[in-house]
Amino acid sequence: MIVSAEIVINKSKDSVWKAITDIENWKKMLSSIIKINILYKPSEDFVGLKWEETREMFGKEEMETMWVTDSVENEYYCTRAESHGSVYITKLSLGNSGTGTLLTISFNGIAKTNVAKILLFSMGPFIRKSIIKALTKDLEDIKHFVEKN
């Protein structure tokens, strides 16, 4: 299942990039984040950063271990997580907008186990709607944070 959302932020790419890559401080920016625990921080590159992220999802606390798999500074980065019989790939991309920076977030949930495949098949439309709502909320939080700073 692939879903995406986007928002225009009235700040430079540099400002948006700085905020979205400052994962250690996401709790200050994203209202759904409860806790961030950095597990591995590469000395020079953003790729390889690994963390535990606890956030409120679907009315309860969920913790996922995530890591950065690919990145081009001021353009995009991709993260990966594996849980509940699925692989989750997220990409945050920066583009130009007439008034600032277009921030796009894409989420791809790939069911790997039979249970996950059945759940996705039976609950797909509900899950899709919930993910889009969560992505949109994150984008709105990022916009608010970056534009006020």
C-alpha cells in the first residue's frame, strides 16, 4: 500500500531539511511523538542513523525501530522499519514551490506474512485513510514548526 501527502512550507529547503533530519528533536516538532531514542548515529553520514520512535498511533502507543537507508542532502531521505509482519518504507522529499519548499511524504507498507496480507486485504481502506491522516498531521506539524523558527 502506497500513500503520500504534501504541503508547502514558506521557508527555504535548508530550513526544512534541517528540521526533518533533526530526528533527535522530533518530539519538539511532531505532536504524535512521545519519545525518540537514538540507537546508532553515524559520525559523518545521515545514512545509517537508527532510532526507536514511540508515537501515538490509532489511539495507543506504538514503538518502531527505524533507520535511514538512503539520502541526498536537501533533496530526500528514505527510512525503513520492519514489524507486525510488514516492511515500512517512508520517503521525505523536498521540492521547489513558488512560495517556499514543497515537502512530500510517501509511505509504502509491504505485507510479508500471511496474517499481515489478510489484515491489509480486509482493513485496507481504513488503514489507508488512517495513514493519510497521520502523514498529513505530521506535515502540518513540520510546517508550523519550521515557519515559526
